[in-house]
Amino acid sequence: MGKTAEIIAIGSELLTPQRLDTNSLTITEQLNLLGVDVVGKHIIGDDRNLLTDAIRAAMNRSAIVILSGGLGPTEDDVTRDAAAAALGRKLVLSLEQESVLINRFRQINRPMAANNLRQAYVIEGAEVMPNPNGTAPGQFLFTDRGVLALLPGPPRELRPMLIDELIPRLRPVLPVQVIKVRTFRITGIGESDLDTLIAPVYTKYQNPATTVLSAPGDLFVHLRAVAPTEKEADELLREVGNPIAELVGAKIYSEDPEESLDAVVARLLRKSHATVATAESASGGLVAARLTDLGGSSSYFVAGYVTYTDQQKIEMLGVSPSLIQKNTAVSQPVAAAMAEGARKKSGATYAISVTGYAGPSGGTEYDPVGTVFIGLAGPEGTRVVRYRYGVGRDRVRALAVQHSLDLLRRTLLRIEN
């Protein structure tokens, strides 16, 4: 049997903004551990005909099709009927499941409504997967192409059934295969520039498959290898990943997909027994917010100054009025003075400053909207970097925060550029 799977989540409520399909994530996680590649996820409302067509199409494409939801007792629970129709099989009343239902309601001292009997109907030829956490049993059956499985919708019912019932049934019939992932988290380069740099490496390979994902100032490169053994998968990831790492160099700030840039900076500050303060104008305190997102940040974060006006830069940070008058508040000298003032006032090892034109108004001919100066004062002196981010206030501020943190990261690692 092949090792591709599709997941179909059933329920009209999942097509509204109020409900998310988290079951597919749980199922994907467990299938990946078996080396199964999930190639499609679908959400279908409570429409029997649409669902029948979706199941039939998925079974034609993939060896494993897993349905979640729609196994309850009401008329809009159409999964059993649609799956039977897609297979061209009958639904048969299981006397054993009828007895299980009757005993379940007897245990909770409630009468069983007649429509609950719908949950005792099983597709012809299916194995019942017990549900100790609810009334709707799961179903497992072999098809001409592979496997079809029906799981309940409530996560507290689905997860135990998936792990205790479905995965043990799948494991013996699947060829041995593993999926392993290597992730690079990258900053300090644009998405198109990154792809131009690394595409000559990864485009030579279909396995591992490479995906580049982007957020403002933050890029992910995912390598996903499929192989018969863990060792072979690791070798594939090294074969593609090591040349990428060499090309991208210090712009890679972590290979842990869950480790954000601020977490890396926090780790480096703790390791260096160093502290940091911030002096922000254009970013409005967002750098300080990122630095204090993590628990225990008081061990490295000393103070944050949001000096949005020229007067506050003068009063709180000690910036010279003549310096602002001569250069404007958005300038290299003022960014340097802000960082130095924050460091002196707070007593921190390092101080970051941000001043710029976030927009939509402001700017000059030489320093248009999107121009930001980021300063860093520390034991080795003061450094200021000028950026031009273009327009878009939220984007400008997000990039300024990311580059502020990266400047501190590079300084802590003694990276020159």
C-alpha cells in the first residue's frame, strides 16, 4: 500500500470563522510519525452528496483517507451514509454496537433517544473502533486502493481513538518509511534574494522537498526528507541542508522551528550575563515587548523608554537639543545618542534605539517614509544602521523590530556584518 494520505474534516461549523479544524493537525502529526505523507486536507459541510464526491475523489488519489466528524446521532451527521455511498456498500445495524450504546446510556442513567441508534450502523465489511470517550464508534476498512477510516469529531474522542485504535491498525500494513524535517530560521535577507541564493542547491532534489515561508523580516526554510530509514533521511537532509547553511551563513539564527529571534537573543544575553535596555520612537515600544515576551526576562531586560517626541528624547535620554535641531530626530547621530542615553540611564550592558518614519506621513526627500535608523550602544562602542523599508506602517515597524533584535544577536555573537 502506498504512503500518501488525505484528511477530510466534516462539519458546516468548520466553514465559519468561529471554529478551527485542529483535528487535521493531530492526524497529520501521527501519520508523519509513520512516514505517511499527507497530500491533502479538505473541509466539507454537512452535505451528503458533496461529501460522497469528496471521499470518492480522495480514495482515487490516495492510499489512506481519514474522515473526522459527522458520526453523531442527528440528521446532519452524514459521514456514515456518504462513506457507504462512496464505496458502494450498505450500512448494517451492528447488534454489538447497539448493545454498547444501550449500556452506555444505562451507565449514565439517561434514556436513549431513538436517533442514537444511527450510531450503531456500520459500513459493510468495516471494523469497529471502540470509543470509550463518547457514543460514536469509529470505523476502519480496506478499500480497493487502501484504507478508509472514520473518526469522531470531538478532539477528546478523536485523539485517543487515533493513537490507540487507528495507528496500530495502519502500522502493520504500511511499508517501512520515515519522514524527517530540517528547518532554518533566517533573518536579514529578503525572500526573493534568499531564494535566488539557495535555489541552485534545492532545485536539484525532489527529496527532500524544500519550502520557503515568509513573514516580515523572518524566513523559514523547511527541508522534508522521506526515506526507508532514519539514517537515510538524515543523510538526505545533510546533503541539501549543509550547502544551504553554508550559503546563508550567519543569517540563520536557529534550526529550531519553535525558537523565535527574541528567544535566541534572550539565550545569548543570559549566556553572556548581559542586560539590555531600549529607546524607541518609531517602533513605539515593540522591541521592548518582544524582549519581555518570555518568562524570566527580568534577568536580562532592564528598562524601556518610549520617547515619541523630541522633548522626551531630550528629557528622558539626554539627547542634545542642538543635535536634533541640526540633524532632525530621524538621523544617525540622534539614533546613536538615544542608544547611549538609554544605556547610561539604565546601566544596561547594551541599549537599542529605533527612530524613523513609519508613515503614512512624514519623511524627507533624502529620508522618505520607511527610513529607520537602528542604534546599538555597548561596551565596544555605538553602531547605527540605516534601513529603507518602503511604505506600510505595520510592515515598517515589524521589520524595524526584527532588525533591532538581529543587530543585538550579531553583536553578542561578534558577527561583523
